[in-house]
Amino acid sequence: MGSATCTRVIVEKNGGLKFQFGKIELEFDSAEQARGASRESTDPRLLLVAAALQKGTDPASLAVVEGKSLTLDISPAKVLADVEAAAVAEVG
Amino acid sequence: MAAIVGKWGELFFWPGSTVNLISNFTLNQTTDAAEYIFQAREPITITRVGYRQGTVTGTAPTYVVALQGVDGSGFPDGVTKVNVGDCSVSVTPVSGGNSTWVWKTLDNSYTCTRGEWLSLVISTTGTVDASNNSSFAITGVGGVQTGEPFSIQNDNAVRTKQGTTPLFGYASAGTAYGWPLQTSGSSAFNSASTPDEKAVLFNIPTTWWSTYKVYGVAMYGAFTAGTTCDFVLYDTDGTSVLQNFTADTDQDHNPTASRRRVFIFDETTLSTLNAGSSYRLSIKPSATSATIQTFTVGATADMDAYFGGATVAQGSTRTDAGGWTDSNVTRWGLNPLLSDITAPSANSNNGIFFAVKP
């Protein structure tokens, strides 16, 4: 595992989502798609996406994190639930 | 009885992904580049090149999309192909074009040979920084691990080859190649949704073969645990059920995970289908949701880059068993599994082989 810093969240008018990690931008057509991609992943960026989505099921709710920097260090000992809880606190 | 020329095969209308996302690479330094490595599929005159714009930040500079060769290490050779002038084109992304596929006509076309190694390189010498730039799709359709073709993130002259499907395109005047992709996603739906049934509409050309059977379906997506989901083969009228299989999602390794799943129709006798006729193979979830992968292209002609093009296979949906709505720019993660393929009447030596999209 590792760490990921989300520097930008973009909520598109059509419900699409973009999460920027430095020069890399992960793009999803919907929150549902983002959850699906995150569900099985050990990629810290996708875990962070999953954590951000805990803010709510409505993609528009993610607008509250747009422009904020989210940093999440993931150690192998942590389980996803811990990661999500930590990230939710940080996002909020 | 006509000779059987094909024992079985999967029609790869869906090119193979199980987890979709698009990864964009931001070019915010003059030493950055998005690079795509591929072999030309046919000897054509390349007149257009294509890319998917990610996001414009601030005011993007002018980027150059250049057609180059490939060196022995699998990197662009740094030499733009020349035909009178450079085989390249300048583009200035604007925010209105975010998240869309873009075709650009080269300033000078390039005539390639079959199998020639080529690279598409996007870079800039303009004024670019963290506040003024554009990103470009570098990979997509995340579930497929690829070796060839591939893309490269060139980050300040440090190159990293990418392991998932590269999103790029090249085209002659009439035919698109590569992976021209407008959207890539997944769609959760159930019997209360609109639409509540999604299908692949397919019509095999009579020059391919004569008759065949559909023994199963390869579904790319996910389920809800503890429920059922129907897969239905419809006759040409779109309503008469030829075959049906009800999947029990408890009989699954990991039902909520996005996977390739093969289901076999359990009718004692499979229907004989005819080339030249249209059929639909659908997924029809119960009251709890199933998720099916999907992609769209920006224009009908872009579907030429995918198996069958826009005429052999289309996406099709309907609600409450009403009329079907067909889309020739959409594909769903549903592939028919064929058996008992018989030779076309015009040429008994013809045959069809199936493979994952190159």
C-alpha cells in the first residue's frame, strides 16, 4: 500500500466524478462506478475515492471536498473500514 | 446439413473489461508527454489522429499531437513522421471539450504499412504550468491488463509504461482504429429502473457464416448478493423468448465484485439462429440491482474500431417490456457465446475466429 493525496475533486453536471492525484486524474461516469472500481482495489487512490464517497450517495455532495487536499496514509495493518473512517473525518 | 466450421467462440462485442475507469494524465510541463505505442492494423493513409481530452485547468497551451516511430525499447523515437511536412497537428483544448473524444486531421497524412510500429505523442512547447494545462486520457477500461498496445506517462522526461488499455485513435478517411472511447462506465439497475432491461442487439452478416446457436452469455459486471438475474435470448421480433437462464447470485465466487461471468442456457435444445437476422441477448435483473459495464463512442463511425462495428452489434434497452431503443454508439458488457457455426452458403471455406480486440 502507500499514500495518496487527492488535490481536487470535480463533480460534473452529468454526475461524473474526477479525482485528481498530482498529475493523475481518475475519472468515473458516476458515483456507482467509482464505488465499484474502489470496492476490490488496494490502490490507495481508489480507497481514498471510496472514503470520499462515504460523504453521501448523491455525487453533488462531493462538492464539499472540491478544491481541498486530502491526504491519507495507508499502512498494511489497517483495514479498509479504518481507512474510510479516517478519511471521512478528514474530508468533513 | 451444412458443415460445422466453428465449434464455439465468444463474440467480443464487449472488449473485455470488468472494472472501468478512465485515467487522465496532466501535461503541465514542457517535458511531459502522453505517448501511445501501437502497430498499424492495416496499410492505410492515416489522415486523422484521436485522443480523449481530460480536464482543462486555467488556460491550456497549444499541444502538438505527432505521429512518430518507435525505438527498440518501446518508446517513441522522437522523430515525427514527414510527408511533405510534419505528420502532426496542433490543438488548443478548451474546457468545453472536457471528457470528450476528439479527432484531429493531421497537417500531413501518413501512409503506413501493415504492422508498422507507430507512436502517437501529445506534448507542448507552450506556456504551461500547474495552473494552465490540460489532461489527456492515458488509459481506460481498467480491468484489462495489456502489453500491446500500451501508453506511456512521460512525466518530466521520466517514462512509465502503463499496463491497462491505452485510449488513442488513428484513422483513414473512412475507418477508425485504436480505442476511441467517449465514456466508460458501469450501470446499476433493477426491475424498477428505467430502463429495466439491457441487451446486445446483434445481426451476423451472411458472409460470415450461415446458422449458429447461442449456448451462453459472458456477462461483464456485478450482482447483488442473494438474488436472481435473468439472461434472455430474444427472437428477431424482440419479444419472443428463445432461451432464458436465471442466475442465482448465491452460486457465485463473489457476486458483488465486477467480474467476467459465463452462464450457460439450460434448455434441452438450443435454438438455431440465422445469419442476416437480428437477435437480442439481454440482462434482466430482479428487484435488486445488477451492474453491467458499458462504453460509448463519440460517433457511429468510431465503432469501426471495435469488433463488428456499429452494424453487427448495438446496445439496446427497454422498459416494462415495451419497445426496444437501439444505440449504435453504445455497447453493454454482454457477449454471446456461440456454438454449431455452419458455413455460409456462398463459400463453404469461410470461417470466423474470435479473439480479444487487439
